[in-house]
Amino acid sequence: MKHNFGAGPCILPKEVFQEASQAVIDFNNTGLSILEISHRSKDFEQVMQEAEELVRELLNVPQDYSVLFLQGGASQQFAMVPMNILPEGGKAAYLDTGVWATKAAKEASNIGAVEIIASSSDKNYNYVPKGISVPSDVSYFHYTSNNTIYGTEVFEKPNTLVPTVVDMSSDIFSRVINVSDYDLIYAGAQKNMGPAGVTLVIVKNTLLGTSNRKIPTIFDYRSHAKAGSMYNTPAVYSIYVSMLNLRWLKAKGGVEVIEQENIVKARALYDEIDRNPFFTGTAALEDRSRMNITFVMDTAEQEAAFLELAKERGLIGIKGHRSVGGFRASVYNALSITSVNALIDAMREFEENNK
């Protein structure tokens, strides 16, 4: 059995894979593949409608927000956000907590003025800055809620009187949030929602068009909101699989239920990291991510030996990012506690074999 702890494309439930694979052959008994149907067909319009309804239901999205299914990943949102909500001559505040937050700020600086109000780069991003002060004269405040590379997560939204934008690519649908606390949420699908290819944007309608910039129509949120995410050909298959995955999440009991499962999984693995003398967690205790659990060993030789043992035990994708080293176990929604226990068993086996 393989246990997928990969940090990039998400692990999905088997039943989602099965239904999605059938749709590749014959979607909805149409005799056509989901890969070849028209995005203007009634069948796909129903998919799009259900996907939006599930997002709204699972996250309790207020009616005065638009739910958009776009393309280009979160990286495209790094530019689209300031294009749409940073006026000429305005300034945006960014919290720097890792690679993706840094890239978001850099991209925004190509559009307008950016102020980095706090950073954890001094300790290789192993913590989240506390007690930050967001200036009242900025057009918006941006932060990344979960830092996949460094294994930190922001669980409480910083206080601010200005519009708040958050990149939730790697922890959306993993825990309960109050959407109305945010003015714009964006997330690449490939962690907890579905496969790569579609990007979710949830934006408060009063924020649309506030930059007063002349921008290409394809990059204007208003174009996509007006067209129901069909201004251009949408990512049909990615949206369909995301819909199936959100159905699965709803059937489990929703975000409230999956959050409790995620707490149990993360706690079990962190407890073993803290107990086992061969492993050390890299993130500050109070900022430990539930999605991406990072840890190291004392020597490169030990790490190589454990990586080999993990491979033998079917544990896939646990090698850490090159900027941190060590290991990273990504425990996204569909990863079962069985897989987490398999990793824990391997850690204990390594300990027993190296006493």
C-alpha cells in the first residue's frame, strides 16, 4: 500500500478517483467524455452550479460575495489581486511568512507600492510574526494562511481595519473559517479541493472594480463574476473533480468534521516527533501547521537511512523542500489516519533499529 504525503498535488479519496475516471470514458451517460463535452452544455452548467453551491454551503459564503473558478493558479492571483483592488498611487501591506508570501509581495510591487509590515525570514520562516500592526492608509492587507515549505500556519486573522486578502491555497476546506472576516480569498485547488488547473476566488462584491485601473478584461474579476466563471473556457475537468471532492467532504459532515480529523492526525504525528529522539520539529510550537508537518534529523546520514526505510514502507513524498531539508509530511484532507500511523510506525521502527 502506498501512503501519499506529497505537498504538491493533493491526495484525493478513492471514490472520487473512481467516479472521475468513469467520467473520462462516459460522463453522465452522455456517451461523451468529460474531457470533450462543451462547457456551454447543460450537463456542465449543472456541474458548475453544483460546485459553486458546495463552496458556498461548506464555507458558509455570504451572498454578497462572488465565487469564481479561474485558471493560472495562486501565482496568477499574486498579480490579479493588486490589478483589481490596488488603486493607482495606493499602497498594499504584506506579511512575509515564506516563499509564496514573498512571491506574492514581489508580484504586487510590479503593480503598485508594497510595504512588508513584518517578516519571519530572520529564522528561516519557522514562525509567524505576532502583534503586527497593519497601517490604516493601505488599500489592503495580504497574508498567506499556511506555509507549505516551512510548516507554519496562521490560525487567527490579524486585526485590521482595511480589506484583508488571504492566500488559502493549502489549508482551505481543512478548517472552519468565517468568510466575512475576509474581503478576498484565493486558493489553488491542488491541496484540499481538487486537481491542479482551477483556482478558487471568493471576493466581496463591493471590492470589485475598486482599483479603477484599466486592465485586460481576462484579468478583471468583474468579467468572470458577470459570466459565471465562463468568460473563457473554464478548467472543465478540474472543476468537475473538485465538485466530486466537495461532495465527498459534505457527505463526511463538512468542514467541521474534517477539521477534527485533521487535528487528530497532526497531533498524533507531532507527538511522535516530540517523543522520538531521532526527530526534531522545525516550526515554532504555537505556529505548527496541520497540513504540512516539517521535521529534521541530526545528520544527513540518518535522514538518508530513514528516507530509504520510508520508501520500503510505501511512504511517498516525505522529503523536505530543499530550502529546509529534512522531511515534510503533508496531511491534507483525504489522507487517512492509517497513513499517518504508518509513518509513525516507521519512525518507531527506525528508533528501535538504531538504539
